[in-house]
Amino acid sequence: MKLTRYHPPILRLQEEFAARIARRRYTRGKSPKTPKLQLADNSEPWLANPDSVADYLAISSVVKESEEQWQSRFKGS
């Protein structure tokens, strides 16, 4: 028995559905943007312009100490 009513092609139904979903996405209200969190600077204060070799050596010793602390953390685990 042949159907007497009009039935749109499946491809057209799929395209209409996709267009309806896209239209809903574009017209939907957007959520407010949340501000990005600023990470606090937890580093040691460094000398901006070291004047002498002693300043460079002091910075170097602090870097070596912190490096040893980090290495000891990961060697133990």
C-alpha cells in the first residue's frame, strides 16, 4: 500500500534539525565570563641588578638550596 501523505526526504529533515540546533546555540544567552585567577608570586625576591660578584654568589647559593629541596622531594617518592 502506497502512502498518500507527503513525507519530506530524510536528508531535508536532518538539515532542518541541524539548523534548529545551531540556531538554538547562537541565540542562547552566554554565561558571564569568570575572571582569571592571578597566581600569587611565591618566589624569593631577586636582586634586579646585582652590583658585585658577592650578589651573584648569594643568588646562586639560594638557587642551589631550592634545587636541592625540590630534588629531595622527588627522590623520596
